[in-house]
Amino acid sequence: LKSGKDLSELIEKAYGYQGLGILAVTGISEVGSLREALFKDGYKFANLEDNVKSKYEHKDSYYSFGWSHGKEKLQGHPDYSKGSYYNNPLHNKPYDDPKLIEAIPSIAHPNIWPSKEIPTLEKNFMDMGQLIVKVGCMIAAQCDLYVASLSKNYTPNRLYKMLSENKACKARLLHYFPIQKDQSEGKALIRNPNQSKNDNESKSD
């Protein structure tokens, strides 16, 4: 990917008509250390007191920035099995127009960080997110080459420009809490208050 070599054959195997829709990228040396640092921050934040975490919820953006826990539903019930921390990984303040921010807060609102409680979260979140976008842009450029080889009418670098120039990017840091099956509902997953807070983990997507 870094060399810019035409990888259309691999792109077709991944995303073509017979492809699985999956492309694995290996050899990203820094991803391990960035992921470890970010997951540690996610764990620390998720285990703060609820009244502290609630300071970083943002109802006006439909919980699309900052902390969200129990706001999503799973099988018709609030999903307490995981908590999410959302922010834009590319721009802390992607837009300056207050009217635009008010009109589409789930996209245009500035990032929200727990700088007092977890001062390293902002840098680690942004570093990991920007790496993901960077690799994604490389893949997009390869997809452009592949599609352009099949269609003379395809706009050059279309997908790459969409990703690289887009301000409305969103990343989510996930933290999974201990869960158990709600016996009364059979399938709904809920937080188990009897399990230790230490029995949980974080991940990003």
C-alpha cells in the first residue's frame, strides 16, 4: 500500500463480485502500541464513577459525541453490555459555523474530552483514529484504480477524495462490561452488578 503499486488483483479478490468484502492489512508496526494505549484509557474511563462519566454525555448530538452507555437498544432493551466513546478522529472542531453545529450536532459538534480525568485519551484516540483513516485512504486509492480500470466514466480518485477531504469523520472506542443473560427475557443482555469491574475490556472500531 505504501509503495502505491497497483493492487487491483487483490482489490478484486476482496471487493469484487466473488469477494468476501474483507481486506486484511498487515505490517502496520505502530498499531500495537497505539491500540494498547487507547484500550487502557478506555478501561480507565469506563471504570470512573457514573456521575463523572455522565459529564461527558452529549444528549443534543444524540450521544454521538463523548460517552454513551445504555442509550442504544439491543433486542428492544437498553444495551448496558457496552459503553461507547465517540469523537471525530481528524478534527477537534471540524466546523466553526454555530448554525451548522446546531443543525447537525451529531456530525458537526466539537469533540468532547475528559481532559481532567483521562488526559491521555485525546492524543491516543486521535493518533489511533488518524492511523485508521490513513490506511483507509490508501485502500480507497487502490479501489479507485480498480474501478477506473473497468469504467472509462469513473471520476479519478473519487473514493480517495471522499475519505481524505471529508471533515465529518467519526470513530468509536468501545468498552465491554461484564454481561449475563436476563433470564426473564431470555435473550436481552444486561449489566451484571455482582461481577467485578475488573472483568471487562475495551476495543475500538
